[in-house]
Amino acid sequence: EDQVTQSPEALRLQEGESSSLNCSYTVSGLRGLFWYRQDPGKGPEFLFTLYSAGEEKEKERLKATLTKKESFLHITAPKPEDSATYLCAVPTTDSWGKLQFGAGTQVVVTP
Amino acid sequence: DGGITQSPKYLFRKEGQNVTLSCEQNLNHDAMYWYRQDPGQGLRLIYYSQIVNDFQKGDIAEGYSVSREKKESFPLTVTSAQKNPTAFYLCASSKDRAGANVLTFGAGSRLTVL
């Protein structure tokens, strides 16, 4: 069964305190890993897609990396506006039309 | 601006009532999706449609129904058979299959059963 597990469930950071979020997955034949950001009461917004081990993508203070079993989202010198829930997702084995989402990591950055 | 419009944003339902959530997109995307989000859980797929007049059940389709009569529209009906409907509902679309393309989400509809 395809599974996506994110850790930690919640993360509280001081402004400027760098940290990493983890997304581990069990799926046969990975066909991409997606990261989304979700603000409270809103729909998720796309951040990155990673396709192969060793690949990295960056956007402002965020950098996503991928290995054969997991992905990391590194937040460098975060600001309060980086506070959000970060979701990762992978296409399921049974249908490329479906994504399996993790439960998310809720990040709070305090001034 | 292109995007996805969900309505209503908040909805209250009495037990035993059916309610319909609207989802409209002007992105010219082929595929559309309905997800349910509960606190502490990941998004769970209810139904998805990759072309007009065709749709497939997701992981939690029981108690829900959909239609896809137009490319732009994918309404979700929460029926009285859904035993625990209180949740945040998200509609999404993609140019093609979700694994091949990025999902664009609407702002969500929050349903509360009284």
C-alpha cells in the first residue's frame, strides 16, 4: 500500500532559525514527489516537483531535496510569513491520476 | 485571472439533508478532483474526473456523488448517507493526470453538520 509520512507533525521556529521537514514514502516506481504549502483556511499552493534522487529545487528560503526513500524541505533563515502547513504528495501506484498526500507539517515562525 | 472558484465558503447542514458544493474552473484543465481534509489528516481523494462525462471513485467515495457535464464544472453532492460529513472540502484541477501535472486548488468549502 502506498504511504506518505511526514515529520514532525508541528514545528515551532524562531525567526532566522533554520530547520528541515521530512517526507518519507513507500511507493513502487516513484513518478514524482510534490510539495505544497497551505495557509489556514485556504487551498494548498504548489511549491516544487522532484523526479529523481539527488534532485534539488529552490524557491526563496525553501529548498527541496529527494532521495530514494524520502524528501526534505529545508527552510533557511525563516520569516514569519513562512508559517504554514507544508504537504508532500506522490502519485499512487494503481493510478497516475491520483496523488497520495501526507498529513502535513505545521510550521510556525515567531518574530 | 484564471483559477478555481468554490462555493459556498461555509455551509451548514442538518442531518438527513443532501447538500451540493460547487466547483468551477476557467483554466481549461481536463482533470478535476474533490478532496476532503480533516484535522491532523492528509487530503483524502473523494472523486476525480479526467474527461467530461466520466469520473472515478477515490478512496472515500461512499456517501458522495459527482457529475461532470461540462469541462469547467465538477459539483460534489454530500448525501445523507455520509455519516460524518463535517470537514473542509477542496476542489482541484490539473491540465492532465495529477501525477503528470501540478494541482491547482480552490479556496475550499467548510461543511458543518448541525
